[in-house]
Amino acid sequence: MGEMANVTVTHEGGVNYSIEWNIDASVEAGNWGVFDAVQREHLVAGYLIDNVTSANFSLNGTSCSCVYWVNTTWGNDEQYTEFRVEFLGTSPHTPFAVITEWSSLYVRNVLTLQGEVFTAEENETFEARFSLCSSDSYFSGTCATMLDTIFNPMQNPVSVPMQWDWSGNEFSLSLSITDNKDIISDDIYYPYISIRGESLLTSHALSNMVIIDATKPTAKIIGPGEVNEQSGAVILDGSGSDDNMSAIYFSWVITEPSGAVRGPTNNESLGSFLYIVPNQAGVWQFTLSVTDYAGNRNTTTHNMTVTNVVPTAVMYIGGMPAANGTLHRLPEIENWTFSAEHSTDEGDDSEILNYRWLFDGEEVSNDVTYILPNSAMTGIHEM
């Protein structure tokens, strides 16, 4: 045990036992228990409560390869687990492994385990086996059947290359998922460390469930290939992307026709969907990266060509609309104002319209308005 939770154990006649702990005052919460590592059942468990520092329990059976454990939560929300091993009751006792560190829930490259084997006698020798049971075999019972005969020399289990290092009774194990793709498929697995001692008694330590996911997710974008320049949004749909083992994260990158590369704004992105206003003519490129919980990533791109829309020219004469090709009789006054301020265009270039006024085929102005002087009003003219 460490310094955070000092646990002592008292034996009384080989049947009744007590557990006592001394917890640092800064511990905010925690729980404790006594676990039969061979039968894989808790003999007693409880919460760390103020002023309660001990508990009594009776041994269920003639012997127990027991683990006393304490989980504590500190003020910075850090959690610690400490344990102590006791072989209780009559001999012989079954050796067992305690798995102290393991991979994260999702694994795509290397599965790792670390732990220690405990024996009742200091120099007792033992054999060790590693098993990786699929979820189907775990729930159907075939995994348990396999474990019962794992030390049978006649059994011919599937052998996978792995690294298993020992330092005394402490071990570290690493299994390359990448190098064993032909044997280990994506699935939910239950890793076991099996130990057999000199008395031929056997135990099986179960690690945390692990989800092996070595396959990249599918990245898919559905969207238009061609649109006209417009002020309304078009939708790029990435919801067809998928992963066979977990949910996925979506990340979008937008390359505008100008060559500018950016991420989406808050208004443009909603998870698997992208809402884009195609206000620039040219080719837009959208890149979608999807990442699953194991860290596998896949990327796809989608190009969308935006066609520039011809602006709409609108002419007003003296404040009144003048349709294209119509004839207007203008009374002779000081001057007349021709205006194109109601002309429109779509997209970014709607703010930078260029104007060109032609009077009888001759350019007379580049402004949004043109004032026709009285001297030019006699006769029929084309504007």
C-alpha cells in the first residue's frame, strides 16, 4: 500500500477477519473492498465514511487469495487505487495476477497490460498464459471452457506474436494489433492472464474490456457539383460517413476559389453537415476528415464549381423604371437623370458592379447615374 490509505488486516482463528484503514484528511470520497481473486467475487465492500475506519467480515470457504483495495478521490479530482494481497485460510493457496495498468478502452495499434503475480510462498514457481476472448465467446461460455483447459498440453490455442517481459513477478505485455490483423479482427475483447502454481491450482485475472478498432472509418460527402453564384446556402452532407466500432468526430476544411484555406464558421458547420453560401465564382473544395474513438482517421474531398451569374441591369429615368427596349417620350426640360442604382448581382461581386452608359453607341459615363443635358434631348436617341 502507499501512503494515502494505510490498511491493516487482522486474522482471528482463520475464519473471521477485519480490515482497518487510516485515510489522509484531504481525501474527499472513496470506497473499499475485499475481493476473492480466484472466485472473482467481492467478500465485502463499502464506502469511506467519516469516523468509520474498520470493517469485519467472514471468509466464505476454506481459503481465499484475497485483494484488499481502496479507491480514493482527492480534492483535485485525482483518483487513486491501492491494494494489498492476503492469502487467507488453509493451504494450498492459488496464485493469481493483479493487472495494474492497461490500454485505453479503444485500441488500434498496440494492446498493453502490466501487472504482478502473487504467490503464497515467496519462491513459488508458476506458469502464465495470456488470452484474448471475443465478446461472443465471453458471453456464450466458450471462453470459460477454453480457460478451464488453457494449461492442458493437448490444447492447441491460436498463437499470436507478442512481447511478454518479466522482472521477478512483475510483467508487462504488449500485443501488436497492426502485425496481427489477419488473426485479430475489430471487436470487443476481454483479456485474461491465467496463472498456475506448483500445486496445479489455476486462476484467471480479467482485465478491463477493450475495443479493438484498427479500421479507418468511411468518409463520405454528398453535395452539388455545380451551382450558380448565390446568396442562399447549399448543404454539404457528411452524415453518410461511418465507423463499425464507434461514433466519429467530424472536421471540415474549406478551400475557397481565391485559394484561401479556412475552417468553417459557427454558422457554417453543424457536425456532419456544412452550410455554405457560394458567393464566389470558381471551384470550391471541401475536405472532410472523420476520426473514430480509437484514433483512426480517413479523409475525403468534394469539389463544387460556382458559376458567375450575369448581373441584372435596371434603368430608371427621372425616378421611373424604364424597361429594356421601350420607347420613352421625354419633355424638354433642363436635364434628365438616368440611374442604374437598382441593378443587382449575386455573390461577393454584387458590391463591385461596374457601369457603362452608352448614348447612341458612344460611351458617356461610368458612374451609377448619368445626367442627360438639355442640349442632347432633341430627336430620337438610344441609351
